Amino acid sequence: MNSLVILKQHPTPSSGAKDIADHLLGRMYYGKAVIVADNPKVFIGVLRKQWLRLFRVNQRERARTLNPTKKAELDGMIAYMQGLRFTTRYPLGEYPGDVYVVSLAAVLHWPPDCSTLYITTPIETRECYLVSAWMPRGGLVVIYARP
């Protein structure tokens, strides 16, 4: 985990997917993101719901503004948000996607090559080293630890 940026978050039980969606909005331009979850099929549904909520917020903000520069900026962001692909299929090279929601076992078997990694499951330090082994220099690892 040399040369990686590591953030440790303490989310409330109801804010996990919301926090990730908010954070992903700022990180979506940096490349692929992998989210390690206990139950990927359930988590991707909750995450998509939060993503669509952010999408509607940006659409409303675009409709309210009269500034053409701000409108153009929001148009680009909205178009990029629409094109972002969420998937539970893994590994990265075989399935097209931008945001992968996978289990810890899948990530331990095939470490991701992504710029952002979110870990929402309990994980040991050695497993964290294994999971982040293929990440590029300057990549971001966000660990959602229970307090």
C-alpha cells in the first residue's frame, strides 16, 4: 500500500451507499472504481438509487441556473453520470464497466487494477495489502470501518 492514499471513514448504518455515491461523484473522472461489499447484488441496487438521486439533484441545479458557463459544466457532468456503468460482474478486464461492486472473496482471488477502492466489509490488514497490490501510484483506498 505504498504510495496510496488511505481514508478511514466511520459511516452510520444508513449512510454507507449515500457516502460512497457522494464521494464517487468527485472521483468518477479518475478511472475505474471497485466497491467491496458483503452482498454485492443488494448493495448495487442501493448504490444506483443514491446515484440517481444525485443525478436528479444535478438536473434540477442545471434547470435553475442562468449562467451559461455553469450550465455547460453541469451538462458535461450529467452526460458523464448517465454514461457511468455499474456492474457486479468481475474481473475488470473481462466485463465492461466503470464501477464494480464485488465480494471480498472475488477481490482476494483477482486484485483490482483501479484508481479508487471502497471497502465496506471488515478486512484484515494483510488482506487490505493483497487487495490493493495492483492499484496505481496515487490511488485512493477508502475503508469504511465500524467504530
